[in-house]
Amino acid sequence: MRDPMRLRVTPAAEEIAVLTYHATKPFPKEERFGLIAQMRAAAVSIGSNICEGCGAAGDRAFIPFLLHALSSASELEFQCRLSIRLTFGDATELNELLAEIAKLKRQIARLIVAIRRRLSTETKRRVAKNRV
């Protein structure tokens, strides 16, 4: 089990959730159960999956949670672009949110690669040790 606050992606995911809540506040009221709810759920899901994965047993179990967080970030990214096209909210604010999402997606992807690399190295060591 790892501490999610020791990962750079956790505070970044939290910031994206806060930015999403602010960005969706001026959306039309009729979107309360539509795009607003979906965007907020996707934003919260990013950090929730990271934190939930930190409680998983080991790195192998952590990777699927990171992949789910990445999927939620992609979902939110699409919803932001759609919101801009529909002229919901402030386009500048939504574009800033898009930039933050892109940064977070890169961070999560790098974390997944690092974990996979570490797992691969550990597996190679174990195999080599067992051959001796």
C-alpha cells in the first residue's frame, strides 16, 4: 500500500476536479443532470482511481487503476471540448482545464511506464536468480 499524496499525480488530479467544478458552475441549468454531472463525475473519478489504486496489493494491481484514471481524464477532455463547441461556460477557463488535463495524462502515462519498467526489471532479476 502506498500513500497517494506522495505521488505528483494525486494533487494534480485534485486540482483538475476543483477546476472542473468551477468551470461547470456557469453552465446552463438544464445541463445539471447532463454534461455538468458527467464532467464532475469524470473529474472526481481521476483522483479517486489513483487513490483507490494506492490501496491495491502491489504495482501490478495498481496499473489498472491508473489506466482507469487515464480513461476518465480522456472522457473529461472530450467533454471540455464539447462544452467549448456548445459555448457552455467560459472558453478560456475550459481551455486552461484542457491544458491541465493534457499535463496530467502525460504524468499518469509516465507513471504507468515507470511501474511497468520496474516490474519488468524485477521479473528479469527473479528469473536470472532462479537459473543460478
